[in-house]
Amino acid sequence: MAGQADGIERAVHRAGRYRWGIVGLLFMATVINYVDRQMIGVLKPTLSQDLGWTETDFANVIFFFQMAYAIGYIGFGRIVDVIGARMGYAVAFVIWQVAHIAHGGAYSVTQFAMARFGLGIGEAGNFPAGIKAVTEWFPAKERAFAIGVFNAGANVGAIITPLAVPLLTVAYGWRMAFVVTGVVSLVWLVAWLVFYRSPREHRKLSSGELAWIEQDPADPVQALPWRRLITKRETWAYALGKFCIDPIWWFFLFWLPGYLGDRYDLDLLSFGPPLVAIYLLSDLGSVAGGWMSSRLIAGGRSVNFARKATMLVCAIAVLPVFFAQSIDNLWVAVLVIGIATAAHQAFSANLYTLPSDLFPRAAVGSVVGIGGTVGAVGGMLMAKYAGYVLDGIGSYAPLFFVAGSAYFVALALVHVLSPRLARVEGA
């Protein structure tokens, strides 16, 4: 009977793979999301020279993006539940592309901050809508892998940006770079609206693949109000961990191009390869972090040990970034910073599993939303701190010190608030 059941499962699985085309669309949207997000970091030296920005001006522009992202992360979580993944994603995409194109017409810090605020609101919808789509199109056993595939678009976008945007800027100017990338990206919106439907509404989906998608039992209906979730220590173990480490990733994303340009006298065209090397290492770290904890669990270790041991290794791996400012050789600095960003991704991959480790399925989305918003608030504070430090003392050393320390603080908070990573029943 077991062999027969396996044969049926294989037959159903072979019935179609249309769902992976949906993941391809989500992957491309995430690539676009990170290209649009990172452009201001890549163009920071150009914008500062052309518009006379101080470090505090740049920090204020980033601050308003983070503020909007904090608001939009929770807001779009609710929106996609109400109007569905298809229209929810479309609304988010339109908002962020209009705001992205508007950067090309901005002349003042206030105008850039307004455009950046709109971008943050729209881009915050990418992950909630993507998760909603994966939940509709994949059985539970495939969802983690599907999410991992489309989320890989983040690092791909971070790699493409320093290669493509400088070429566009040299050829057409930075204003047209925003316009061109925004207009070209609208092709994705057309493809999304044409090809995306819920599985039962999709004419091209075979009955076998539909059966595969719907193999899980229906989710139980369970009310999980926020007022109960925010009283749980486990919610704050995740959220405060995000508060500590998310700002470090934002720092690397937005300030690293300017740092490489200032410290190693690189121009718009020459800091692309070092950034690409750093984000390639980040990709490796993301895979390695998930592999390490999974390997420990498969070897008989508890989830508590596996997650925290992996995060401890990652925190230790970040430590050399303390000395990044004092490294004179560009490629040695790239290696040190690349290991730090890889360790961040590995740490983050394990932190991101905590809501599903700790909470019933019906509460995971809300906990993720709370953590994303708290992490964005941390990013707002980091932006202000970076502007203050760079304008005040002109050195990145204090920022690298914060980056090197944050992961130990995050792990300590997770351990204090959830020493055993015991599941919260009846949250």
C-alpha cells in the first residue's frame, strides 16, 4: 500500500509544474524590488556631488524610506488577505514603480524623501504578497523551497544594480536611469496580471497539479488577535532580534557603495565588481546558514540547539568587520565585509524560521509582520546614527563597530526571551 501511495504521489507530482512559473514571476519581482531599492545607494556619490547632499541629508532620505517600509509591511499584510495576492501585488508594484520613476524628477532632499516614502510603502508589499501567492500555489512540503527561490531575487537584484545602473547613468544621466528602469519594469506587471490567478481559477492548470497543490488539510479557523501576540515573550524574541540585525543589512545596502568609493577612491564604474563579490558571498551565506541548522537537526540535535549554535557561529564570523575601516587593501576589505554579509544572511535565515518554530501556523504571518516593522524601526534609527557619525567625525569605524556587535546582542535577546524555543500553544 505504501508503494502504491508513493506511485500516486509521483504521478500527481508529474502532472504539471505551472506553479514554478508563478515562482519565476515572484523571483523577477523581487529582483526588480532590490534594483529599485539599492539604486540610491549605488548613486549616492553621484547624487551627493550633483545635489550637494551632506551625510545627514542622505540619512534623512533613507529614514523616510524605512518609516514607510515599517508602515507598509503591516499594511500590505492585511491588504493581500482582503483583496488577494493578484491585485494586492499589482497595487504594491504600481505604487513602488510610480515612486521609483518620480526619483528622476526630484531636486531637493524633501522631494527625494517623498519619493522614497512612496517607494517604501509599495516595496513593503513584495514579501507579504509573495508569501500569500506561495501559500495559494504550493503544498506545505514545498513552500519553504519556493519561498527560498523567489527570495533569492533579493541578492540577484543587489548584484545587478552596481553593474547595470552605472552604465545607464554614464550613458543617459542619473535621472533617466530611474525612469528607464521603472518603465522597463512595468513589463512584469503586465505578465503578472495575465498569468496569475488562484489555482482553481486558472485554466492552464491540470487537475493533477491542482490535486497536488491542495493535498494539505484545510487550515483550522482560529482567531489570533494582536493584543495576545504582543504579550508573548516569543514574539519579542523574534522582533527584537530583527530590531538588532535588520539595520545592519540596510547599512550595508545603502552605505557600502559610498564607503568603498570614499575609502578606496573608486568611481561609479569601478565599485561594481567589489559589490558583486560581496553579494555573491551573501548568497552563499544564506544557503550555508539554512544547511547548517538543518544538518544539526537531522543529526539529532534539538531545534533550540541547532538554531542558536548556527547563529552563534554567524555572530563570531561577523567580528572581523570591526577592523574593516583600517584595511588598506580593497580585496581584503571585500573579503572581510563579504563574510560579514554572508554571516548576516545565515543568521537571518535562522532567525526567520523562529515564528514557524514557535507559533501555530495561523499566527506566523502576524508575528512576521510585527518583526518586520520593528526591524524597519531599527533601520530608521541606524539611518539617523549613520548621518550623525559621518557628518560629525567622518569615519565609518563606529558603524562597523555596531555591525560587529549587533548579532551577539540579538542572540542574547532571543535566548533570554525564549531559552528553550518551546512552542507557544493557543497563542
